[in-house]
Amino acid sequence: MAIRSDSKLDQKLTEKIRLEFVEGVEEDEVRIYPTLEGLVKKHDVPSTTLYRRAKEDDWQRQRNEFKSAYEAQRSKDRAQRKAKRADTFDDTSLSIAESLLARVGRKLAIAARRDRDENTDSLAITELKDMAETVLKAQKAGKLALGEAGEIKQVVSDDAIPTSLTRIIDRLDQLAEEKSQGASHTLQ
């Protein structure tokens, strides 16, 4: 559209107002979309001229398209931030699970040395059960952090069991057997 050079609403001001209407303005991290009437008052321009130009150039359609694209980008950015936080959370969860497994392994190794050196049973059955429970929960947390399993429900074959867990379970079985051999009565 050709704009008269003597008009109060020249091309430069028209474009500035159009951008404010179409793209809105950021105020305190919130995007505000002003009305045409608000822009008429803010810029002190003739309302009939501004309304006519807005209609002729279809500013409302432009605003709708901008808002759709803007909201789509915000959603994408939000999803990327959440994905990054989820990755960090998974890494932290995996580190905690690994630390728990290592701690249980160290405790079992120390107990095994003490049992061998002193010919005693240094761990009670309840401690062994607690360690086994800790190992299983740590394994579950680690697998979830790696995205490998929604929930560990059953083990189908020995191939599905990690070797570190197999060693711990074997050691728990061995300690339980040693403890039962030292008992003065038998179970039937």
C-alpha cells in the first residue's frame, strides 16, 4: 500500500506499530499483545487510518501466525530444558546406584575377610537381607536411569543378570551357607 508522505502515520511508524501489534512486547518476561486502540493512543495516530492499514495488510492473521510460531518455539525450548534436566537426573541416579552397589560390595568383602580370618559370621541374616534389598533397588534405579527397564519383574535367564549382581548374590549365598553350617541346629 502506498503511504502519503504528508501523513502523520508514515511508513516507518506504520511498520513499528505493526510489529508491536503482530509480535507484541515483552514485559517482565511476559509477552503482551496490545490492541489497535491501545496503539492509537500510545503513538497518537489517527485511528481510522491505522485500522484501515491493519485490515488491508491483514495484521490479525500475521499476529495469529506469529503467536502460533512463538508458542511452538516456547514449547520446544521447554521440552529441551526438561530433557536436559532429565539427563542430569538420570546421571545422578546412576551415580548413586553405582555408589550403593560399590558400598555393599566393599562391606561384603570386608565381612568375608573378617569371617575367614576370625572364623566367625560377622553379618547377621537381616544385614544380608538388607544388603540384597539394597542391591536390587540400586540395580532397578540404575536400569531406569539407563532407560533399560520400566520395572524389573522377573529374571528369565542367567544371561539377563549382570555379572556384578551374580557375584554379589553368589557371595550372599556362600555367606548364608557358612553361617548355617556354624549353627548348632538343622532346619527341616
